[in-house]
Amino acid sequence: MSDEQEFERRLRFWAILVVAVFALLWGRLAQLQLVQGEEFARRAESNRLRLLRTGAPRGLFYDRWGRVLVSNRSSFAVVIWPDSLGPDREAVLARLAQLIQVPVQQIQELLQAGSALPFSPVMIKTDLDPATVTALQEQRQDLPGVVVQEMPRRYYPYGSLAAHLIGYMGAISPDELREWQDQGYVGTDWVGKDGLERQYEHVLHGQSGGEQVEVDAWQRPAQILGDLPPVPGENLWLTIDLPVQMAAEEALRDEIARLDRARPKVAHTGVAIALDPRSGAILALASQPAYDPNILTNGPNRGEYYQSLVQPPSALINRALRGLYPPGSTFKPVTAIAALMTGKTTPEEEFYADDIGPYGKKDWTLNSGLPPHGWVNLARALAVSCNDYFWEMGGRVGVDALAEYARLLGFGQPTQIDLFPGDLAGNVPDRAYKARLYPNGPAWQRLWYPAETLDFAIGQGYLTATPLQVAQLYELIANRGRVYRPYVVQGLLDANHQLVSETKPQLLREVNLPDAVWEAVEKGLEQTLQPGGTAAGSFYKAPYLAAGKTGTAEVAGSDAHGWFAAYAPVGAPEIVVTVLVEHGLGGSAAAAPIGRKMLDAYFAERKDPPPLPTWLRDTTGSATEGRKLDTPGEHPQT
């Protein structure tokens, strides 16, 4: 090959290479501009613009009479945009740590925790004092990616009052952020973690606003381009009656403190519930021990406080919904109904109770050194809580029928209340349950024994229920067989307090029994609170006629639980109360006085209701077709 031919060959090679390179460049340019142009333009714009968010005011909580239960307060927080820290990241973080008095290592840990979503802001410190805010604003040019953000913070004016019902708030978790980011949530948001705060999170949250700021190449603010006002969250108009809630909390605390002094080695806790049987509206729900959501939400040592709350007995458990207990003698109306409906007894039949039952069981009277109950009928047996009588009825009815009526009357299934987390179902035992309990056990262990039916008949043994389920039993008796789904939020209100939506009472269960059966049971419950009944002392000179039942539920190896459940007034019931005092020994001494104080508080307010705010008068006027709330005893939902 000649030199000229060699030269031409090389020239063609380089020409082809140059053409190929330019073709690749033009192809890539076309891809960037035509195919991905909009995406890169969006990224460039997002690098140039930042939205300095202003948190939306979270929806408030009002009680049934319009009194504020939960509100907001002003606060400032410092947040970091991780992708905007620039090349001097370490120096920026060191300077920030010095200004806000937070160790650099802690800031790094917070950024690492938020690294799953690198283009979302990360909250570093909340509730900044005015001096720190001023220092950060003065040095904002030297702190790229660091922003001071106005953020309304939650305020709970009554502290621990109704804490388990209201709930608390905390920083949004990575999992929550991934799940909710398409709903406008970002890494600096605080969200509901429990109770109503969590159940109604997306209603309460609102939409954040803020300033749209142009930043320079070093991610420093250059100029404000616009302002986006926040949209407040909706407000919750609750069914809670503040004086009844206060009475429940105070009475529970006092009783638990008394028991703690008497038996300091036993962990005493308790529950108190009040509801309106005409609608299912919860008027009060208290669980002790409680916690202060102000500290758990906003306190400087939230982590330490949380750890203290999970120690036994955990203050974070809502025992009204999540506590499972043997209901003791508060269950006896179920056994009475089962015996009447199966024809095993009549209201008039008299049974001689020597208080010594089968298999050597002794009634509480003999164990207390008292004489036996003697001749009793159904009403008298309920009034004096005669175990011997109900052992007899349980034996006559049998476990299968007793379990059937327990389920019919609401045990063994959740109540479907609108709270997070929801309530537990409890357990109604029967032969099949015993077999499931010991699937690999010997035959003798899997069998159901008659002695276990006797325990079942008086609310013991394998039977468990939540306090709210017990409250629903007495709602059912008060209503002659009707039970409504329990609820806490009766309405959603916008920022102008206009009614957005309203909760209508929902019939959950209807049990059709003869009037004579309901009357026979109610007669015994009335006598329980009258002279000679187990709760007579607590209801001496009560200005209203109530019906109820005490209960003492034995606990293996520890003191018994004390129960009390009641409704009033008999004939036109407006309120049901249920009280449980863990290890309170007896319902008569520990629980019944608490129930009396709750009923007194309700009827005192019924007699002298508080004035309504204008917005609530307008709301109830439209929501209840003109019926006035200030009529004594009238419930907004009825």
C-alpha cells in the first residue's frame, strides 16, 4: 500500500470517528432537551427555589359544650435541607451546633435518620428561644440549607386530662413519611401518634403554607418570590363533657392514691367511662395512670419521659379499650338473662343460698365471716351479689347457652369506637375454646369441666372483657336491648366553625327480649343501690334514681379488681357509667364511690348547663333542626 493510500485510509477513519462523535453528541443533546427537558428544567427550578414552610394551624378540640380541650401555640424550629448544605457541610453543621446548643453528632444522627428521603427537610430542634432565632437569622448567609421555620405547636391546657382519649404527637417517622408524602407531608411534620390525634390525623393536619424563596448557587436565600398562606386543619367537636371527665379523673386518682398508701407493693390502676345510652356518645373516658401529652409532645426530654411511661404499670395503655379483665359480678345480668330466656328460672323463684356451692366453693359472705344469704330470688341475688345463686343458674343453663347469650349481649367482639388504637375483643369461653387453648395437651386438659361453668357464670375464669364492653352491657339493659356504636367525635368544623360533617348515632346491636326479662334484671340493679344492696352506701340520698351493679373479680396471686356499672335515671336513662379499679379489692368500696361522683357531676351540669359560644348555638341549631342545647338534660346528638 502506498503512502498516499495509507493517508486516505486514516483520513476516512478519522472522518467517520468525528461524525460518530458528533452524532452521539447531537443524540444526547436531543435526549436532554426533547425527551428529558421538562424533568431537568423541574430539577433546575427546584434547585433554584425553596419553599420555607409555615406549618398550618392544627385543628382544635372542643368538648360537647364548646369548651376548648386542645389548642395550639406559636413556636419556631430549625430545619435542614440536606441537599443544600453545600461543599462546606461540616463547617455549617459545626456552626449550627454552636448556635443552637445541640451536639454535632446528634445533628448528624438526625440527618442520617432522614436520609431515606434526601430531598425532604429534617427538623433539628423545636421551640427555639427568641435569642437563638435572632442569631440564626443574622447568620443565615453563612448557613446554607439551614432554615428557621415557624411551626404551631400543640398545647394541652388540661395536662393529663383525657390523655388516652386525646393522644399525643411526635415527629413523623420515615415509614409514615413514605406512606403520606403524596398527601403533602414532609420530614419536618409532627403527626398524631395515639388517640384522636392519630385517628383524625389527616383531618386535623391542614395544608402548610410558607414563603417561596430564590436561592443562589451556594443555596443561600437571595429574594422572596411569593407567599402561600396555610390552610388550617378542621376542628373536632367532641362528645366529651368536661366536668364529668374531671370528676372521673380526680376520683380515680384519689382512690388509686389511697390504695397505694395502703398497699404500696401492689400496682393500682383504673378506668372510668361515661356514655350516653341514647346515642353511644362517650361523655368521659379516663385511664390511670395517665401521661402529660405536653411533655410527650413538646418536652425537651421526650425520650426519657417516654421510657418512664412504658415501665410497669405502663401509662401509655388505654385500659378502657385495651385492658382485658374478668368482669366479675358485673356479668351476672348476662347469667340472669340466660337463665330466664332458657326457662331455667323465673323472677319469682326463691333459692336457698347457704353460700356453699358445688366442688367446695364458698361465697364471699362466708369468706368474710358473714352469715349466708339465705332465701333469695333473682332481684335479691343481683342486689346482694349472691354467688351461690348464680352458680346454681350457671349450672342449670350450661356453658354452651351461657356463651351464646354472652355473645348475643356484646361480649367477645370489638365495640368499633372511633379511637386509635381500636379496642380489643375479649374472650367468651366455651368447650371449643378450651380445646383450642390446649391443642397438644392431654384429653383431660382439653375438656370443659362443670366447675369452669360456675366461674363463667359469675364473670370469672376464662371470660375477659374491656371496660367499654361492660359499659355497653349496661347501655343495652338501660335501652331494653339497643346498643349504639360508641363515638367521641360528633362533628367536624372548619376554620370558621361551620359544621362540615356530623356523626349520626348508629345502631350497633338490637336484642329483642320480653319486657318481663328486662324488668326483672332492672329491678335487681335498682335494689343494688338501695338499702340492703351492695352499693347502697355510695348512693345514700342520691337525688336521682339509678340502677347498677358492683363487682369483685378475683385475680390469682393478687388483690381482686373492683368494678361498678350503673345508669340513670331509671325509666329515662341519659348516662351510663362504668368504673374499674385494678386490685381495688371490692367494687363497693373502690369503684362505686367513683361512679357516684361522675353521676353527680353530670346531673349538676344538667341542672345548670354552661352558656354556649355563638358558633355552637349556630351549629346545633342547624345540626339538630332547631332543638336547643341549653334545655337541661338535652344532648346535642339526641
